[in-house]
Amino acid sequence: MSPSRGYPPASLAWFVWSLGAALYLIAFYQRVAPAVLTQELQREFALTGAALGNLSAFYFYGYVAMQIPTGLIADQWGPRKLLTVGAALTAAGTLLFALAPTVGLANAGRLAIGAAAGVAFVAMLKLASHWMPARQFALASGVALFVGVMGATLAGAPLRLAADAMGWRNVMVASAALTAIVAVAIWLVARDDPVERGYQSYFPHDTGAGGGASVWQGLRTVLGYRNTILLYLIPGAFSGITLMFAGLWGVPFLVTHYGYSTAEAATLASVLLISWSAASIVWGTLSHRIGRRRTPMIAGLVVSQALWAALVFVPGWSRPALVVLLVLLGIATAAFILTFTYAKESVPARLAGTVSGIANMGVMTGGMVMQPLAGWVLDRYWTGALTAGGARLYDLAAYRTAFSLVFVWGFVSLACLLLTKETHCKQAA
């Protein structure tokens, strides 16, 4: 269909984009759900800390493994097919997890959820590049994170209350049904490009001689740009904090060492996630105003490492002070969101899906590595104590040692940031 009108109205563009965002909300919900189900999962499957971290991280194993294929497929298939298939398979994986009689099948369900839901973010960025002007790309990235964290918030206190009322398995069955509905809605409503609705596209379709290159040639081309590998390594220092703490180990830490109930601790963990998502929108605007990507990312990294040190090594924070600390930590770690725009600007526009997949793989590597690694360290320092429900109880020294691993990644990320080539907020030719 040739375009007969101008560019699509913003309301239509954001509506199409929101269908991909619905799957991303579900992805975030599934990502952090184990944080409030730790006692049920440990008790039902007889899990150690390392095994629990591994069960949670199976989501990230699937998610990370799919990011490069997702970017390649998004550039070839288009986001509509990709999102539909991803949502359908996420529903199937959720059902498998809900009904799993053994930890092996539960792991398989988490793996399937991560691999399938992992298409959401890259596909959303692809939709944004077609349906929205380039100046809104960073905004769309930030809003995407905000939507995702809405899903994570649902996996906090609301999930805890629902699990108490219905049982965690029944809640997951209901989650599978809702995800299947999202798959149908995406297929019926979403379109890859405004041209399919009779509007002009914002995407630079004239890609030049490279437009006929194979997906593997595109991957080799993307990896040939210096920033690509560096921007894969960098964001884990930001996301490792948020995904490890709010995604799994923060809730038992707050319950054990601050005396909160599981629902209260989940709410505090959500404070970190909400500030993380809200601030991501601000970081994009700030970056555009100063015309830099690297400088604000360095600032966010340094501040987040300092705040993390305060949380880990300074005991006995009052509840108001702890809330302020978590809000500030969320704001600082939200600087990671610039990774996506930085990566997109570092390669030709036709390779946006591929490089976005690599960048997102780097973000998720933070959670994939830190969740089970922290669990392994906690087990090494476990004194044999158990909760009333039979789950392992870790002392403050164990948590401090496990949480200190983030500082190593912070040093690596800072070195990599200093080596990146600044794009000055301009798209590579």
C-alpha cells in the first residue's frame, strides 16, 4: 500500500507501540516474580540458594540467548510476527512453569518464558523506529522501561497477595491465559510500518547497497563497530544491581535484616524499580540536551556504585532513609537506558534491530550472571540457619560478600565507557 496521507498521528503510533509494550510488561512481571515466591519455590522444590538463583536465572539464559537472533529476525520478519509468536510461546512457557511437578520442568518453563518474552524490547524499538520520529526514540526506550516496571510492580505486593489467596500455581495459570490474549491482540491490530495503514514511515527505507546483505553479514558488520562490544559489556553494572536486588535477593535480605514482611519488602523493592523506570525518561532528555551519551552514563555509573556501597555496608537504615536511598539508586542506575540509543546511533540505521538485540543482551547479562552468582556466594557463607518455613536464612556477612561482586563489574564498565566513541546524539551514516 502506498502512503496517501502524512505521518501517522501520535495517538496511533503510541497505540501500535503499546501492543509490544504489553508483552514487555509481561516479560518484566515474569522476570521478577520469583523474588516474592522464594519461600514457596525453595520449599516446594527443595532448593538451595544457588539452585533458587539458577531457577530465577533460567529466564535470563533464554532471554540473553535470544537477543542476537531476535535482532536479526526483527530486521527480516518485522516486529508484528515476532511479537505474536513471542507472546504465544510466553503463554506456553508460563503454563509449563505453573504446572511443573519437578524443578527440571520449572527450569524449562522459565527458560521458555525468557526466550519468548525476550523479543519484546527489541521489537518495540523496531516499531518505534518506523512509527515515531528519531527524536522520540530515547523517549520510547524510557517509556518502555516504565511500562516494564509496571509489570515488575505487579510481581511485587500484588503477586504476593494473589499467591496468598489463590496459590502461586493458580496465579501463573491465569498469567498464561492473559498472555495468550495479548498474542491475539498483537496479530489483529499491530503493523510493522505506517505504510501498511496508508501513512508515511519515519524509517529510512533507502538503505543503500548494504540493504541486500544477509543477516549474518549484518551481524558481522555490527560487530565491526567499536562501540558494539563495549556497549554489550557496560550495562550489566547498572542492571546487575537492580535485577539482582529487586529481581530476587532484595526481598529476603530486607525480610531477614530489616524485619519487614514479605509484602512490605516487595513494596520496597518496587520502589527501586519504579524510580529506575521513571528516571530512565529523564536520562534520555538530559542526554539530548547536552548532546552526549558517554558523559551521563559515566555519571550514573559512579553515583550508582557509591549508593550501592552505602546500602551494602551501612547497616540499620530507617525506613524513610531506606526509601530515599533506593529511590536515588534507581535514578542513578537508570542511566543504563542510554545504552540502546548509544548503540543505535553507533551503526547504520538498517542494523538497528541487530545492535539493539546485542545491547539488550548486555543489559540482561547483568541479571543472568548476578542472580545465581550471588546465590552461590550466599550458600558458601550459609551457617545452617533456616526460616520457620524451611528456607535457608543467610546472615549479613553473607549478603555483603555476595552483593560486593557488583563493584567488579562497575570497574569493568567504567573502563569500557572511557573507550567508547561518542556519537554526539547523531545517527551513523
